Amino acid sequence: MENQKHQFPLETLSKVFQEIILSLNSSFSYPIPYSAIALIAAVATAMGTTLKLRFKQGFEVFGNIYCYFISDPGTAKSHPISWMFSPILKRHQMALKQHRADYDSFLIENAGKKGKERLKEPVFKGLIIKDFTPESLIKELCNNPNGLAAIIDELMAMFKNASRYNGASLSEQLNEIFSNIPIYKTRVSSEPLYCPTPCLTIIGTTQPAMLTEMYSKDKAKNGGTARFLPAFPKDLPIPLWTNIEHDSQMRQQYEQMINQLLDTNLELDEDGNPISHIIEFTNEAKSAVIAWQSEFAKKIEREDRGQSYQDSMTKLPIYLLKFSLLNQAMRFIAEEADLDAVDLISVNNSIAQIEYFETQILLVHDFVYGKNLILKMTEQQRTVFATLPSSFCISDMYDLVQDKAGFTRDQLKKFVRIKEYFIRTSKGNYTKRFEEIND
């Protein structure tokens, strides 16, 4: 059994959701963390831009998240996603059917018309996207002011596919979309695209063998992977078949709760911006968030596990805000709370969930970088490490690393104190722990 700290804190979810997740585990062997996180991602998608959390003036967040599941083939990674997103997929298929009918009517009514007489082509406003290029993703987001979900069977395939067009561009694009930064796209052959408030939730899967490639410097140097919350349960067994039936009423109840969010009407202003319902923290909840962030910042300053780990950890305070909003929304549809404000219960639940993701980030970090420590370094550190001889006196290296990499004395002193990279043989003298730099 996993150590307690590595288990998703199921008790932080409403009782109705706990019962659904436990039933899926007993009847279908769906891993509990996968079902729980897929639920949160589904709620984020259904809520979209209808609801926003304000921490203070000018500091507001939506509930969109990026997450992925890691395990070997045959361990039920994708099934919990399909189950939790089934109400959203049903709504998506209904929208697609309606769009086809609208498009057929458009073709009939437009027959023989020219110029200004021609009707405007109907726009499909779906909820889910799977295979996409960077430009098609922008187009779909522009068509969907309430946002959508990208469901990716193999996360690495998304980056590989996009690299045919410009992989770096996709990563940078996803970074901006995560923060809901407006999208402007000028196109030569058609009208420019403009999305004032892009909102995208990504949920995907991958295998442990793909992690090193995902977190290689080409994928991680722009912070793209740092925004993805991992779930990496250890030693998942192959699901066993049983005679235990899943209660069909639970599916109906779950669908009703998700539909409650999907049915929320979203109004747009004259510029196409969503007019979101904005809620704030209660005073005690806000105080708890501030206290947690202060302690978290101190902890991050004390730790020195490399740039990729640092990048991932520094995204968690934003995720605490997002999860606080999502937990309040989940308690609302479970009829355990209202949406007047985010209260202390939702914040405490979110803190426990974020602490779970801390453990998962560390698991991924250790798995990826444990065998190739050089990947943990920044580009500047890599240059310095390659410049330093096998053994050296630090005072003799100050000018060399300054010339080669712009490394200051204080930076070098801090760098050589990282025990994973250097051994202190005597006062001021160090030896590198390994020589080769392998990408």
C-alpha cells in the first residue's frame, strides 16, 4: 500500500463524490486518484468561464487546470476520464448534432445568394477537443467563450504532433492560455482570430517511459510541463474483473450535478468578453490562503532540487486558488454549500489536495532526474558545469565562469553547495560527482 502522504485525500471531496469514486474503484478497479482528479477536471470544464474567483482587485482566476495520469499500460488511466467526462461528452455530441442541422439549413438557404445576401456560416461551439494543431486550438477557443477541455490519450503525442507545426509555439501558447491571456492570431488567408478570455482544461495520460522525453530541456525550458499536475500512483495492479455492479443511479445523479454547471447561462459583453459571476474568499478563508502561501514560499526557498522542480512547485499557489474555487463549486452542486463566497472548508480541502500534488511532483522529479541529474540544471548551470574541471579550487574559478557564463561569485558558491553535483573535499576545494553531460 502507498504511504499515506502519497494517497489522494478523498475525504476532502463531498460525500456523494466519495461514494461515486469508491464505487468505481470496487466495481471497475478505477484508481482512486485518477477518478478524483478526473472529477475535478470535469467540474472545471463544466464551469468554464461562468465563475471566477477574485483574490483582490486585478488578481482573479478561473478554474481551468492542466493534469495528467502516469502509469503502465492496462492500469485504467483513460477509463476514469471517460466516465467523469461522459455528461460533457453527451452535451458535446448534442451540440455537434445541432450544428450539422444548422449547417445543412445554411447551405439550403444560401443557395444562389451572392455577396451581402449570403448568410453567415454557423459556428460550432463544442466542449471537447482531442487532436489539434496550435491554430485549430485557437480557433476552437475563439468559438467557445465558456471554454473547453482537451482530452489527450498520450500527452507526449500532443507535443510531438504539434512539433510538426512548431512545438515550442504550442508550449508557449498553452502557458498563455493557462493564465487566460487574450489570444490574437493574424492569418494571411482568412480573418484574424481573437479570443479575449481563453479557458482550457487539459487532462491526459502517459507512461513512465515517456516522462524523460516530456521533461527534457526542449519541453521543459519554457515552463510548459510545470503547469501540468501529475498523478503518479506507485505499483498499480492490472484491474481485476469482479461481479460487483456499479449503481446506475450514481451515474444519473452525477450527470445531473454536472449538468447544473453546464446549464449556467453565460452572457457576453459587447467586446465578446464573458461576464463571469465573481466570488471572493471569506475573511477567514483568505487569511488561511495568505498564511499557507507565506509558509510555502519559505519552504521553496529552502529547497534546492533543480529548476524544473522549482518551476512546478511555484505554480502550486495559483493552483490553490483554482482548487479553492473548484471545491466550492463541487460542494455547491453536492448541496453542501452556496456560491456566495469561497469558505474555509473549501480552502482547507484545497490545501490538502495541493499537498498531495507536491508529493506527486517530487515523485515525477525523482523518476525523471534521478538517472540524469544534468537535466535538473538551468542552461547557465550546464555551461558552468561543463567549464569546471573534475577537481578545482573555487577561488580559481570565479573569473573563468564569469567569462564563460556570466556566473557571479555568489552564484558559483551556491551552485557548488548542491550535493548532487559536487563533493566538498576540503575548504574551498570541490570535485564534480559526474563528468558526462547527456541530453
